[in-house]
Amino acid sequence: MKIFENHHEAIIERNIWEEVQKSRRNTKKRKQKNGEKNMFSGLLYCADCGSVMWYNCNHPNTAIEYFNCSNYRGQRGTCDSTHYIRVDSLEQIVTLELRRMCKYLKSNEEEFAQLLMKKAQSDYDREKRIRDENLNTLRSRFNQLEMLFEQTYEDNVSGKLSDERYMRLTNKYDAEQAEIKTKIAELEKISEKENDIIYSKNQFIRAVRKFMEMETLTPTILHELIDKIEVYQVQGSGKNKTQEIVIHYKFLDTVDIPHIEGVDNSVTLNSRQGIEIECIVKKNAKKEAA
């Protein structure tokens, strides 16, 4: 059998496929007794301790699926709260936010593109400042090591430094310089990707359009659009209970979708029998009130 790569147009872009596979390899997921995993597995994180959240099924009622913090103190961890969230509520909330994004793109495509461009530029500028600072620090240290090499050599020639000590120091400086060279090369390579801003925006819009056509959540769509979801602990009690959820999107981190006419900014979810949940979209977050 012969395999011919890149013969047909890819259903999923290779870089997206490789990122999803890398995420799956690097994320420890708690395997259920039935061997199944939820499509949100590996995307949910505890907002307080940063630990990944585990997917679970209630027993004996396995129809109730939920996530909770893998680092919860009650499970021999260090996090004080469970950060419990049901899968059905989570799926409806994420779907609501993506549908709002689709409506905004459909009715205000140019404004939507400008919003993403502005966000991408802001993130890029911030990251560039950090990279430039790191590059300056690394280059300064590299030059300092060059001077130390010269000083060490002169001390050895003049007899101030033994041959053994000289070799030990030069080997140490060599190793540090090699490490610095590698770091500088990596940072410079990132800095050269000026087109990443345009690429990120186009990738994001392409993934949103794909969701518009499907109108359902799939693991592929989730991993193309979302980097992670932070889940906060429930606050309050009874009818005043609220829970904040922050979605960090791929390439663009958090995105603020303006409240516009014709787009739902609040919806009532029926995820539990006899219990209604109001989902209110807020800036950079959603709050689920039960």
C-alpha cells in the first residue's frame, strides 16, 4: 500500500490536528470505568489552583455527568473547593457563547474582524515587549560571559588561576553560552513571525464559520476555537447561587463580544428536571445562576 500525502484538501488543517494530538498526549485524563471521555476533557481548569478538572459520572445515576477539580482537598489534594460543574450546563453555556459569536460575525463581519485584529495586536504587542526584554537580558549575559572568558584566560596565563580551575570555569561558561544561544534563536524565530496576527485572525474566523455550518459542538470545533475554560467555585446559596466561567479562545485568549440587538445576552437553560438555570453573559466571562 502506498500513501500519498497532501493529495486532497485536508478536512482539518495539519497544525490544528498536531496541536490537538499534542494536547491529548500531554493531558492526564481520568479514565472512567466505561472507558469513555467527555469532549471537554483536557479543556477545563480550576480557576483557583490551576489544576485540570476531571470528568466523572454520578453513581448510580450515570446520566449525570460532571467535572470537578482533580486537586480537591477531599480527594487528597490541596484545593479547598470542588469547582463542580455539570456537563449539560457547560455544553449549553459554551454553545450559547459560540452562537452569539456567530450572530455577531454574520451581522457585523467587518467590525468582528476589526475586534479580533485589535485583540490579536494587543496580545502580540504585550508578548513582543516581554520577548524584547528577555532578548536584551540574554544578550547582555552573553557579552558578560565573553568578558569573563577573557579575564579567566589572562588570569591563567599570569598564574593567578590554576589550569584545573581554568578548565572548570571555561566549561561552565561554554555550557551557559550554548544555552543562551538556543534561547536567543528561539525568541528571534518567534519575533520573525509578523504575519501571525493575520493568520490567527483568519484561523479563528474560519473555525467560527465551521461552527455556523454545524451548529453543534464537537471535539474538533472545541479544540480549534478554545484553549481552555476556567471554572470558578459556586458562590452564594439557594436562588442566589452564581458560578463564573471564563473561556480562553485559541490564539486570542479572551474575547469580548459586545451586547448587540438581536443577539441573546441571557438565556434560561433547562439542564436539570424542575430546575431552571439562567446564564448571563458578562465581559470576559459567563455567570450561571441556579
